[in-house]
Amino acid sequence: MDTQQISVPPRAPSHGVVHLNVRLTERFSVISNALSQHGDLSLVAIGLSTYIQSLPAGTKVGIKVLAERFKEGERCIAGALRELEVHGFLRRVRVHLRDGRIATRTESYNLPERDRHPREAPKNLRNAVGPGSPKAPKRAAPPAPPRPVAAPAPTPVREPTPAPRLVPPPTAPKPPPPPLPVPQALTPQLHRAAADLLAGLPRTVPHLVLSERDVQDLTPGAAAWLERGATPAALRAALTGDLPVPLKHPAKLLRHRLIALLPPLLPTAPPVVPMQNCDDCDRAFRSPVAGPCRDCRAEVFREPDLLSA
């Protein structure tokens, strides 16, 4: 059985890090120092890029998938991916599949594209030929200045293309409007109060005129407000306050406000237990039914014990 050889530096330093490396022949990834020692990337971004470099091709590396694998959370992982995109270690592009869907392809680089083509060094000039040479010119020509080499342009960062917004066509059917609220018990007094309030709105706002049919249709909604504890003044203020100018459809506006501004139901009060008078001692006590009080009932149960004694 082969024994792994651990390489130890011949002169290990007395302090700081000491590398004790094992020669790897499988399950390893080559990471450049341009990534592992990057001066502007965060430690999360460096570690995330190292993890992505170690994955086989075709593995999903979306934000939600990475958040399920690591505990940093979606916000931290999304920020690290943006760092890698800015510095050229990652690029996410939208691709169109054959079936018409749109997918995201993540391209991971162990070295940014702008660092893959280093600047070419100027060619070395040949030494001037000495005067003793048969082919030497009378005067050595001055060396030509080196041509400036243009730096490669940085790779543009591609922003992810937003998903198209699905807008329904104008001919699509509209959802039905919400129903008008109705009271739990529409008594004649409640119906009359709501109808009189709606019919009298022009006294406060002259141009808020309703037809008789409009008053009949909106009366249940106004009655629901009054049943829920709203005063007539509060209901009138909610219906007539801050009206649009010009007011084209008064009935539609009042219907919308009766639905959208409906107050909540009043909390139910606990039931009140009535007062009763005891049939034996005439003492007052609370009970849902009439009869003897608790002490008199206990006395009746104790009488057989007294007789037997």
C-alpha cells in the first residue's frame, strides 16, 4: 500500500503559517492566487468562488440552492456573487432553450478574462555592430523607441436580464367587483336611518346627488356601517371627504368607499348572568335559572346525613 508523502519545507519558520502538504492525485481543484489572495474580494466571495470551481459542470448554483447548502443566507450569498461578477470571476447570462424557456448559465473563471492576456514586453533591440566589422555602418543608428502596448479592455459586467412582465391583454376579462357589505340584521329602523343619510348627502355636498335606485342599492352598505358602531356623522364624513374634481359617477364612488373603508365588527360583549332571588332564604344571587341558592341546595343534600345520625 502506497504511503502519502508529506512535503515539509527544509527550513520551517519559527512563527507564522507552515504548510504541510500532501500530494493529491484525485478530488482536488486548482485555484489561482489571483482569487485566493485577492485584495478587494471578501472572504465569503473567495470561499464561494472556490466552492463553485470544485463543482462538476452542469451543477445548479442559484442563490436559493447555495443558501440551502450554506448557512450565510440568501442576502450574503447574493452579495458575494455580485462581488465575483464585478471582479471578473463570475458571469451570469440568460440563454434561450429550445422549448422556449429562459435559463441562467453561470460561467465561473479561475482567472478573470482581463488577466489572461498579459502585456507583451517590447522586443529587445539588437546590439550595434562594432566599427571593425565588415558590415558595420559608419554611424550606429539610434535605437527605435519601443511601441506602446495598449492594455486589454476590461471585460464588461453583464447585468442579469430581468424576467419579462406578464401583462394581460386589454381584451382579458376583468375580475368581478367585490360585493357591497350588508348588515347582519337589517331592521326597519336601521334601513330607514341608512336611506335617509344617503338621500340627504346633497345637503352637505350639493353635487353629490343620487337617484332613487342608487339610494336603494347603497342602503345595505350604509346600514352595515351603522350596525358596526359608526355614527351618522362619521359615515357622512367618510363618504363626502376629499372628493375628486370633477365628480363624474357619485354612486360608483360611494359604493367603492362603503366597501374599502368598512370598519371592523364590534367586539361581542360577554353575556350578563341575571340576578335571581332564592326561593328558600330570599337572598339575591346570579344564575341563568331561578331556584334555591348554592347554600340552600347544599343544606338539602346534608339533611339525610342529619336524620341518619
